[in-house]
Amino acid sequence: MTTRRSVLAAIGAGLIAPRIAFAQPAKQARVTVLFAGDAEDDEPATRAFFDEMRRLGWIEDRNIVYEGLSGRGTREYVATLASSAVDGAPDLIFATTASTARAVLAETNSIPVVFTTNSDPATLRTRERPALNAAAVQLVTSDFAARRVELLHEALPKLERVGVVLDRRSLDNGRQKAAYQAAARRLKLRVEVHKFTNYEAVAKILADFKRQGVSAASLGASFTLFARRRDVCANAGRLGIALLGHRVEWAEAGALMSYGAEIADALRRSARIADRILKGARPMDIAPERSEKAELVVNQGVAKSLGIALPRSLLARADRVIGA
């Protein structure tokens, strides 16, 4: 995968990808991949997309070239990244988050854009900008907030207060807040919902949780949080706060658990959509796919470091246990 070195000057951030493929003959398909954080970190998290593309016959250096652009989790860079991606005039843009997809769709109505989203893809379409060049996989997460609260309560039976961190810029942060509050009420828990706009506020939120006696918190889906997941987990660990993230990479980065859509399934679906488009299908003719598979991942090593003895019943239900 190549990276656009010119973006270094444009956004002041390194664009790094682990595999470099230089310019190839024009017959090759050109796909630009927009990552939430560092391409070096996030490319492994999207490996299922590239593996499925390869299974479908798209072989790097033979008939396809990938170019990775990275926003380092900073929303202020997203517009510049989107502009840079569009200026490159690739055959297709794969946006790994809905935030980057929205930025790209604001720049072009001709280059096909494939992405995954927790929200209804229809929210991207307006009378002024119908986004007919967009094709999406929707992660169906209607009851995930409730399940996350239940999982934290099961992991820590004496839990009385649960924290929730939401990105104010997320399209569905209001719905998420209501879902978490309803779930906490059913379990007779107090819920502390904190919203942030910029990443710098996250450390203060975690410190506030510590002062409020909140020992466990659930993290809402967020472009910004995901890109800085290792920093967030390290900070929470120092404060003795158990975290639950929305996708497997959170558990891998140091959260106690992750529960949410099976990202690998969504990525494979995204690849199949990209395959159809590169073979001539129009995005507007491809109905949004729905990924409804869920997965629970538990980090036993983190549990031990926090002094948490996880119930055997919870461990038995986990799709994967890290550090067992």
C-alpha cells in the first residue's frame, strides 16, 4: 500500500503504510483507503477487507494498487484528507469510518465511496447532495448499549455507577445517550454520561470518573477515540477504570472487554461491494448491506491487572479471550 507523501506538508501528519507499491500501469484499479488513525496501526484492523479483496481476485501489484491516507484521529485534518483523496482521482475510495466518508462525499459526487457506519446510511443523503456515489455497510447496533451495560454489571456485580463516553460530533450520540440511560435504569445503576468534542477532553472525563467513584465505563463509537485507543486504555488503566469498547481492537488495545458488531464481517461485506463497483456496478444501484453479527472479546490480562475476577459464565460466552 502506498502513501501520499505530499499530504505530510498539507496536514502536518505522517502518512505511513506497511506495504509500498509504486505507480503501476493504468490498467490497475486504484483504491484510496482513508484510515481514522495512523495507517500503520489501523491497516491491520482492516485486514479482513484486503483479504476478501484478494479472495475476489484483486491482487496487489498485479491488478490493484492501494494508497493509504491517515488522519491520526484528528477531525481537523479530515477535510484536507478528503480533498487530497479526491484530487488523486482514484477509481474508488474506501473510508474506514463514517466521518471520513462524509468528508469525502462533501468533496465529490462522482468517485465511488464505500464505508461502514453505525448510523442509517440514508442520513448522508439530502436533496442538495443525494450521495449517489456512496455504498455502505450498516453495523446494526440497536441493542448494543444495553448489552454493554449488562456486561459491565456482570463483570463487576458490585457496580453502582457506570460511566459513558460519547463523541458529541457523532450523528447518533443523542440516541446512544438515551439507550445507555434506559439500560442503567433497568439495572438500577447510576449512569454518568460525558460528551467530548476534542480528544484533549477525554483525559479530564476519565479523571472525573475516578473522582465520582466510577470504576467502569463504556465508550461510544468515535473516529477520534478509536484512533487514540491505546492512549485511552493506558490512561484508564492508571486510574483503575475498566473500559468496554465497541469493537475488538479496543480489547486488543487494553480495554477490559469489547462488544459490538463483528467488524471482520462488515469489512468483508465492504470488499464485496467494492468488487462490484470496480467491475462496473453503480453505487446508487447497490442497496446498503446490514451487518448484524455481534462479538464479545474479553481481555483477561487487563482483568487481572485491575483485580477483577471475571465470572466463568461470561468467559464461556466470549468469542475470544485475550491473555487467558
